[in-house]
Amino acid sequence: MTGPRARATVSPVRFTVSRELDEQSEVGELFIRSLIRSQLRLALVVAAGFGAIVLGVLLLVLLLPGSYAVALWTVPLPWLLLGLGIYPVLLVCAGLYNRAAARNERKFRELISESDR
């Protein structure tokens, strides 16, 4: 090496969220934990809401003792409420949960793509 020394160009190291996630660093783990916490919070809220609705139907049946006298197709009204009335509520809760979970994941992906720019 007899030539003059050349200066090496130092390119700034750019840390992106996707790189942090790939390398499983503390920052990447923080982002993942944040996503998991938001999904868990959503699941608990939806489960609590559904439980409150089921409990409300149960209390309605218990507080109206005359409802057993009402029957459709020889099936008492409380059985119809608990059997057929809950399934549409369950489907609505599942649809709302699915939409909100997809929104949480979309926001997470947008956060990652914004930081990669």
C-alpha cells in the first residue's frame, strides 16, 4: 500500500422499525408488545360487551317470571331469547371485533411503512 490514503465516506446508519423488528431488538419488541396490548384490550372490551348483553338477557328472563307463559311453537320465550336471540348478537360482536382488529393491524403496518421512508 504505497498510495495515498483515501477517505472513506461514512453513510449515516438509518434505523427503521422494520429493521428493528427483523433484528428483534428492544425497540422492535416494544412495537410488537404495543400491538399485542391493543389487540388484547380490544378482545377484552368485546368479550365484556358480549357478556353484558348475555347477562342482560338472563336478568330480563329472571325478572319477568310471566315470560315463561309466552310460547312460540311450544317453545317458551326465554328459551327463544337465549337460543335464537344471542346468535345474531354474537355475529355482530365477531364482525365488530374483526373489523377493529384489522384496523389495529393496518395502523401498525402504516407505522412501520412511515418510519421506513
